[in-house]
Amino acid sequence: MKIYNSYNDRLEEFKPNHDKQVNMYVCGPTVYNYIHIGNARPVVFFDTVRRFFEYQGYQVTYVSNFTDVDDKIIQKAIAEGKDSLDIANRYIDAYLSDLSALNCRTDYVKPRVTEYMNHIVTFIDQLVKEGYAYQVNGDVYFSVEKIKDYGCLSNRRVEDLKSGARIEINEDKQSPLDFTLWKETEVGVTFDSPFSKGRPGWHTECVAMIDDIFHEKIDIHGGGSDLKFPHHENEIAQSLALNHHRLANYWMHNGRLSFQNAKMSKSLGNVIFVKDVREKMALRYFLLSTHYRSPLNYDEEGFSMYVKEFEKLESSVKQLYRRLDLADQLKEAPIENDELLAIQSEFVEAMSNDFNTANAITALQSLIKQVNKAIRGREDIGLFQQMVQLMNEMMGVLGLKVDWIPLQQEDKLMYREWEEARKQKDFSKADSLRAELMKRGIV
């Protein structure tokens, strides 16, 4: 298996720290609003990464956090006259509901910043004691120039960053590049610390939680490309300071999703919330249709094509299940057919090459063609069962779900009666039964 490592911009062979075990962390949401479809892209992609690792026999520890204390949450709470924890809980519930609707796994480790505050404070205190951070008037800043490799992830030099930095009116900082680890404040929810009463800076939350949960360098750290700098760069800097490693062996970043070729942003108001998209599985299909590192653009016309494509896939899957259900043979069978084995190999190869979901979907479409061909041909229950096996494998990895209802015995008897009427050339009876079967959605 090969992964494109954003840390050095190379395709590398994946070698986990522990045999058949993958430890991965994906930056989660700041919970002050519903997620839009751009926010959903890394969620869907890294859920698919986890699924493929498990399909390949790995044990995966998947962690993604909730930033449940933040200025945006506090501002929303003040505006609504509510407690900030109520706001956070509301949008955590909404987030998990959106994940379920997109068929993303929700059985992962979900640390909240407020639950890890003691460790975050201890982590910052250690940075101060080690000389990598300094206190000024209750605030704590990280000294970027103490890290000689700062900028390696984003390929930026400290000298260039300093020359291009906006002049800040902040005399407390030793350098304009230094970032906040702790800020003193009396606004909103605050926490006690050796420095002051206040809140942690965003850049220190994830690295501190990873440190406490895993106690070692993890295999994979993921997130959107917009997090590469400064968030992930600052995480690495803190990890290098305290633990002398870059936090993760493999850094993975998905490309941005644009809305009608413009940046999607809640502040700009040009967003489509996941909760408002009716065709959730078509949305997942769309988000996986392009390689994760490539940019992706959303517009209504383009998305409608994916809705139709998924409807075709859904129809073929239902027909396959229906054929086996009518024969009372709805079960899987080991894949032995050469064409199906070739498609399975194509799918695994695509996913093993930097999780190329676009090529994996091409393999799935090849399977759909074989399914349609088989359904039009002679009844071959054994082949149908092998197709169900492969279909379940591929759609399980991609997280694509087709809802269908197994037939009642009454429906099966009617279907067989219709077939018998056709054989007997009793066309009047056959037409009547066919009309009823069509009404019930069986044929």
C-alpha cells in the first residue's frame, strides 16, 4: 500500500508502527454551526481510508476531535443568550447525525477539548519549562524560531514568513510568527491554569490530545489542505519541541471543495449544509468521485449527474438482490468468476495506490455493467451470489449504501404466478399480475 506523504511530497510505501495496527487522527470540527459539503469531504474520505484499512485486515484506532470551546462558539452563545456548552452539544449532535446520513462510521474516539483541559495545560506548561514558550501578561506564546525545521510541512522558510508577515501591533510577541498557546480572558467559559484564567489556543489542542491518547508518534494525521499551514505546521513544531518527532509518519491532506468555482465559506454565506442535501448517498458518491488530493467543484448541474449515476447503480443493486430474493437464495458466495476476480483486483489496486477512490468507482462501475449483463441473460444464481459478495465488499469500503426491502412471501408467490401465466400464454392474467407487481415496485 502506498500513501502520498504531504510532509515530503512523495508517494511512500505504508509501514505502520505496529504490525496490522493503524493509529490515525483527523482534525474534527469547531462546533458552532452545521457542517457544509466542503467540511464533509475530509470526513467522508478519511472514513473511507479507515474502511479500506479494515478491509485489508488492519486494526484501526481512529480519533477525531471536537473543538467545543472557541471564540465562535462563545459569540454564538452570547447572541442566542445560551450557555456555550449547550451550543457545542447541539452542533455535536447535528454533526454526528450528518455523519450517519452520509453512512460514515461514528464508532471512533471523539475527544472534546473541554475534557482534555488538564492535559492541555500540562502540555503548555512543559513547553514553557523547556524554553520553547514564554509568558507575557497572562498569555503564553510558542517561540517558532526555536524549531529549526519549522515550515517543513508547508515548504516555507521562517525568513520568508517573517518578511511576508503582516505587521502586528502586539508588543508581547518576540516574533510576529509566534503563535498563541494560551490566552487570558474573562469572556465566556474560562479555565484555571498556572498562567492565568483563560482558554487554550487552537493550535495546541490537537497535538496535546494526540500526546495523551496515543503516547507516541502516530501513523497518519489527516485533514483538509487549508489546515496544512499554520495549524498542522504548528502541531509539528510543538511535537518536535517536547517529543522530538514530527507527530505522524504520514501526513495526508485532501483538496478543497469549491462552490461554483469560488471558495466555500460560512462567513461568505455561499455554503450548502449537508443536512439540506436530500441525496446523501449521491453526495458521498460525488465526494469520492475525484482523487482526494485534487480540487473538487460543486454546482447544481454537475451534482445532478452524480445523482443520476447513483440512481442507476442503486437500481442495478436492487435488481440483483431482488433476483436472489425471489429465488430464496439471497446470500453471498466465494468469488471464483475470472471477470469478477479481475474487477476485485482492479478495485484493491486502486485503493492501495494512495486511496484512489476515483479509480475504485470505475471498478465498481465495471461490476455494475457485469450485473446488468447477467440480469439480462440466463438465470445464474451462483454468479449472482458472487456478484453480491463483490458488491458488498466494494460498496462497504466506499461506504455506499443502498436501502431496499426484502420481499414478503405473498409478493414472491405473486411473482411466480406471473411467471407461470407467461409460460402458459395467459396474457390477460399475466398483464394483470404484472401491473400489480409494478405497483408494488417488484418488477
